[in-house]
Amino acid sequence: MKKVLVLAETRDGQLRNVSLEALAAAQVLAEGGEVVAALFGPDSGAHAATLGHHGAGTVYVADHAALAQYTPDAYVQALKQLIDHVSPDAVVLGHTAIGRDVAPRVAARLGYGLISDVTALEPGPVFTRPIYAGKAFQKRKFSDGMIMITIRPNNIPAAAADTGKTATVVPFDVEIKDLRSIVKEVVRKTSGKVDLSEAKIIVSGGRGVKSADGFKPLYELAEVLGAAVGASRGACDADYCDYSMQIGQTGKVVTPDLYIACGISGAIQHLAGMSNSKVIVAINKDPEAPIFQVADYGIVGDLFEVVPLLTAEFKKV
Ligand code: FAD
């Protein structure tokens, strides 16, 4: 029986779904032992009850003002102090912008290993993670020491909430000093209402949309499906949309239940960011486009005809 610590994350005041997935992973690693969670930042404690419903027995809340916005200095100090205090056997974070940044820093300072971007875990524990831009998967184990992993969003299912389960909330005083960076303002560019990295459905546009206006039918389809809108780098480079929407090797890595690629050729660098989506639909007027090799469903046609037809049909459902 082990003690496992989860660093839960909030964004715009909302608890991120990957934190609930991290709790599910933590329960596997704990082997019936103790799962504890941490919330950083003022007002973050409001989410302690939800973490309890999803399996955290104790929630440590560090509401220091320096944790209001992510900075590596503050988060590294807070997480390291918490690990020293809790002495967990394993630490689980989301493979998010924050998790990817803070986990290796803390692992290096503590002298432990880190397995990042975990997509599955099995007793042992053995961790599966993609390599070679998603073309292959490797299985990894820790030889000894504390286990530290980041999990890719949308891969390890969160457990259903049990409102009968409650967590003990423990305020945790952290000492944060010598900050080398301070966030003064956050200007967020988003592709829509749904966060791309956690979206269950993504409608994505490539150079085939031909202009910024060409994205309009994609937004309409996304609205009907409750989807996020993404893009290829081709579309971003052509200034049809913002780089925050880019999916791929040098953009965001996504694993939605449904990925609809519109006017995207399927370059290897794009596939690196989306080929693990559960169902891929490709709309492209070139029947030879490489995207069809990874697509579960392919529609050879003009996206400006096909996408509005799909929108109209989904509106009927
Ligand atoms: P294109 O390859 O030009 O494809 C456009 C497609 O639209 C074509 O297949 C065409 O048949 C189709 N089309 C045109 N009109 C229509 C229509 N009316 N209806 C239907 N289909 C239509 N790319 C990424 O996406 N993400 C990355 O992270 C990324 N990282 C990179 C990193 C490096 C180091 C390098 C070198 C490249 C990277 N790229 C990345 C770029 C990548 O190689 C491709 O250039 C890019 O993905 C192409 O974008 P695209 O598919 O939108 O454009």
C-alpha cells in the first residue's frame, strides 16, 4: 500500500479534468493505500470537495498569493516543500503546460526519475508512453526511488464521482522566496469555449480552409458538437488563425474522442499531435491525401460543401 500525491490544477477558476484523471491513476498506484491531492493558489480550496468525491482522502491547500499564477520558481518551491512534508511514494501531475514544466524541475532537484506523457498504466507499475512522435509506444518502469509521472489528458478515464466520499482539507503553509519572475498580466488566446487539450471533440482546419473567414463553417460545426477548434501549422503560418490553435509536433498534442480534420493534408508533424485520437474523420478533396491513411472515416470532397452539411445534420440530432 502506497501514498500517492496528485498536483491538481485549476484554470480560470475551474478544476481541470486531467486532475480527476490523475486521481484515477493515483488510485491504481496507491494499491489500496492513501491518495492525497494538492491545490495551489488563493481560492483553489473551493475544489477540495470535488477531489474528495474522486478519491483524494486529504487535500492540501497552499493558498499563497505567489501561487495565483503559475511561475516555475513558486510552483517548484511549493511542490518540493509539499513532497518533503507528505513523503509520497509517487507523485502524479497532468501532462499540461504546467505539469510539463514543473515535474522535471522538481524531479531533478529531488534526484528522482520522471516518466512523462503517460497514456496508460498497469500493475507493476508499468507505464506506457508514446515515442517517435506517436509512431510507437514504450513501456517503462522505475527501478527504485519515488515514482513521478505526468499523464496525458483524455487517456486515463476519471472515476465516477462518489459524493459520499469526502476529503480532509489541510491548509499548507509554503515559504516562497527569491522569485525570479512575476506574472503581471495573462492575455489568453483561445480557439473557443472548449479547451483544446482536454476537448472530447475537435474540429480542425488546415490550409484547405483558404482564409480566416474559411474557419467560420468549422466554428459553426464546433458549436453544434460542443467541440474545440484546432488547426494545422499550415493554417497558422498562413495567418488564418492563431498559433495557440496549432496541433502537432510543435503545437498541442490532443487525444479527443473525435477529431475532424478539414483541409489538412496529414503531414507527419501534424499526425504527431492527433494520431492517437480515438476516432478520426478526414475531409479532403484529394483522395491521395496522407490524412486518409490514419482516418477511420474519410470524406473525399470540398470542405465548404461537406462541413455545412454535417452541421445541418448534427443540428437535427
Ligand atoms: P497542406 O499540406 O497545404 O494541405 C492542405 C490540404 O487541404 C491538402 O491536402 C488539400 O488537398 C486540402 N484542400 C484544399 N482545399 C480543400 C477544400 N476546399 N476542401 C477539402 N480539402 C481541401 N504542422 C502541423 O500541423 N503541426 C505541427 O506541429 C507542425 N510542426 C512542424 C515542425 C517542423 C520542424 C516542420 C518542418 C514542420 C511542421 N509542421 C507542422 C508543418 C507540416 O510539415 C505541414 O507543412 C503542415 O502540417 C501542412 O498543413 P496543412 O495540412 O494545413 O497544409
